[in-house]
Amino acid sequence: MIAAPGQGLALARDEDEATAARTRIAVQGLAKRFNASGHEFVAVDDVSFEVKQGEFVALLGPSGCGKSTILNMVAGLLPRSGGRILIDQDTVETGKVNPRVGYVFQRDTLFPWRTVEQNIGYGLEIAGLPKAERAGRVAAAVEKAGLSGFAQSFPRMLSGGMRQRVALMRTLILEPEILLMDEPFGALDTHTKLEMHKTLLEIWERERQTVLFVTHDLGEALTLASRIILLSARPGRLKEDFDVAIPRPRDPVSVRESAEFGRLYSHIWHSLGEEFRRTRAD
């Protein structure tokens, strides 16, 4: 069958829109309970949300609300007590590695005995990639991360921000389609954190991975995310879901001076503050 004039372009647009709207992560009625000293407590209760293809979604909430717990269940690192988690319509199984998913931890977890390039290339080495191809991809990753001149340095010779760049590139070099990030910049000073925001935004603008990012920092969430999912104080429940309609590309410094940043910050902070007060009351 021959397409009518313009029909091919219309079909291509429809296909692009369908791809963009595709759900990559579906969390349905998720619950997690822990037993401590013979007592059961509920960490997460009946949480449901979706993350679409190419979205950058931040999970935000007070300390102890279950943000990292949810992320670890999505990653298959922690078993669920109830509900379902689907990635590309496949049920997440605890302990099973999904090659489409990359995870960046709170701490850099670099190997101190390996250089920057050896740390970045570790996953490719384990995957058995030929040495020549591995070297080319590692060199490109070092340059993307702004680490040129430090390829032969060991972690002890790097600043905190540089170590986090190495950890980020060690994950990204495996080209995950979905990126899970658990407060990766939480231990950094303000200036270094802004530099890392700039690096991450540049990479995301270029690659458009689907990102689920845990943070307790509202400013960070507004700087990076397309949506913010706000969790209640423990037990963590979905309280509100905010669209962050701040234009991209974003500069981590100037974005904080925009009127929309201020408006959203004030609105979300009020709701977040209610959860802080609940935490103190408990």
C-alpha cells in the first residue's frame, strides 16, 4: 500500500508521540513493611505513579518517608510487601538485574585501587567488551564528565564532585535507558552540587534517559525535574504530583532566579512543610 502525500509524516509523528507517551515505570499500590525488635512498622503504603519515556521525575519528601525504599524496590534490590512494579510492562523481580536500568547510589562507591578510567570502564570490562572498544568509550565518557587530565588519577586524589562524576559516568557508560538516582549529590557542598546539576542536565538534554531521582532538597528537585512526586511523612503515601513547567535547557544558577521557580517553590514548600510538622509531632 502506498501512503498518500503527507501520510508518512503524519504516521511518523504519531509513532514519535506514542513513544514519548510510553510508560517505562509503573508503580501500583506499592507497600513496604519492616519488622524491628518484634514490632512491625509501615514504611510505604499504597503508592501508585507512572514515569513516562524521557521524563525526569523527582521523589521528594521528609526524611524517613520511604523515598529510597521505593527506589530500591523499583531497582529490584528490596522485596515488596504489597503492590506491583512494572518496567516496560514486565514485573520487577527482586534480585534480578535489568540491563535497561542503571542505579547511582548516595555514595560514589568507587574502587580506591582503580584509576578514574578503570572505574568508569568497570561495567564494560565485566560485560566482556573488547579492550579497544572499551578504551574509546571510556575516553569519551571522561571527556563528557569534564575529567580530562584525570583519567589516570585514583579516587583519593579527586574532590567529592569529581568522584561523583566518575560514579555517574560508570553508570551512564552502560547506556541504561532508565536511570535511578538515590540522593547522589546530597553530601556535596552547594557550589559542587550546582556543578553536578549542570553536568547531569547537559547529559540528560543530550541522551533523554527516563530518570527517577530521590531527593530531600526542593531546590534540587525544581532545578532538575519535569515532575515532582511529593510523599507524605511515614508511612510514605503519594500526597501530590506537580508538573515543573520551567523551560529547558536550564541553568542551575539562573533558574533559581526565575519567577516560576519562586512560585513553585513557595507552593510545594507549603505542602512539604505540613509533612515536616507531622514528622516532628510523631
